[in-house]
Amino acid sequence: SCRAVIFDLDGVLTDTAIYHFHAWKALADELGIAFTEHDNEQLKGVDRLGSLRWILQKGGLTLSEAEEARLMQQKNAHYLELIDHMTTADLYPGVQQLFAELRQSGIKIGLASASKNAAFVVERLGIAAQFDYIADANQVINSKPDPEVFLLAANGLGVAPEHCIGVEDALAGIEAINRAGMKAIGIGDARVLNGALKVYPTVQALKLNDITEL
Ligand code: B16
Ligand code: MG
């Protein structure tokens, strides 16, 4: 039975993808590399260095590690400026209610994000105190689809992986959940999120019953 639900952040609890897009697009423009919203889709759940390298490869560029570090710093500074305007209004509908129901049922709430800015974002969204444990990219070596961040969250929650459900909007995240030995719920398009036991169009459509009955 389910004792904890571990949520992804970007694309599940809020839409930061649009801010990532603006910040990467500005950088790509500067480098003379075409970058579209469709390209940005490929970067969901992909960590910062992986995202930069994806864009550089698209432009046929190979840079030194020092140069990569400088560009990541530049993109992140821009991204931080953009997300500084986020408020509780940016929380996806249904999140507060689902969290309250989970809490009432004694089910723990965890976060497993590929973002190094996860703590800042949940603070902005006003939900930081609702998590029993937050695992993010600052604490892990291997990014999704590696299961590390989900296993770290389960460990922090003190719940065995087989009693955890992971909720993800990215294919790499679904794979990470499955490799962690947890049950996977997808948020988004069922045709895309292969490997999820159930897929819901939004987190609002996901109900407590769906979790307890999975
Ligand atoms: P940062 P998630 C991921 O977060 C995003 O989906 C992905 O687009 C982003 O590149 C990554 O975080 C790294 O973000 O630059 O803030 O460390 O979906 O795993 O919560
Ligand atoms: Mg995501």
C-alpha cells in the first residue's frame, strides 16, 4: 500500500518550463542557434548541463568546460530573474487540495526534482512546509532517468521504494521512478509517457482514490 507520494516539480506542480524556455532561448539567440518551444519539450526533466549540451549540439558547437560553466551561470541568472516573480498563483490548480488529502490520510509527501532551484521555487509557491522531504539536483550525481533522486527522496522520507508512488511529466522521470522500484503516475499525454501505470492530463485530475487504489 502507498505510504508516500514523491512529486516532480517542473511540469507537475507548476509550469517553470516557459521560464526555462525564455532563458535558454535568449542564450541560444546569442550563440546563433535556433531554439523553439518544440526543442524545449525535449529538455523537460533534463538537468542544466544536459540541456546546455543538447542546445550546443543542435548548433554544432563544442565548448570547453569553463565556457559551458559560464553559459550555464548566465542562463541561470536570467532564469532566477524570471522566476523571482512567481507566487502561490503559479501553483497548478488542485495541488493544495491533493496535498491536504494526502496529509489527512497519513501519506507522506516528497519532492524529487532535477532542478537546482527547486527549494527556491517551492518557497515562492508557498508549499515548502508541506514536504516531508525535498530531494533535488544539488544532492545527486546522476540525473533522471537514473533513479538516484527518487531513491534519495524515499530514503529521506523513511519509506521503502515499493511503498512509494512517483508522479512525473517527463519520460526520463517515469523511467527513473520505475528503476527506483516505485509505481509511476504520469501527468500529460498517455501516448508519450510510456511506462506509467496511469496517466492524467493534469495534477488536478489525480485524486486521492487513484493513489490509494493504485
Ligand atoms: P535548473 P524537474 C527540471 O526540473 C526541468 O524539468 C528541466 O527543464 C530543467 O532543465 C532542470 O530541472 C534543471 O533546472 O537549471 O533549475 O537546475 O522537472 O525535474 O522538477
Ligand atoms: Mg518535470
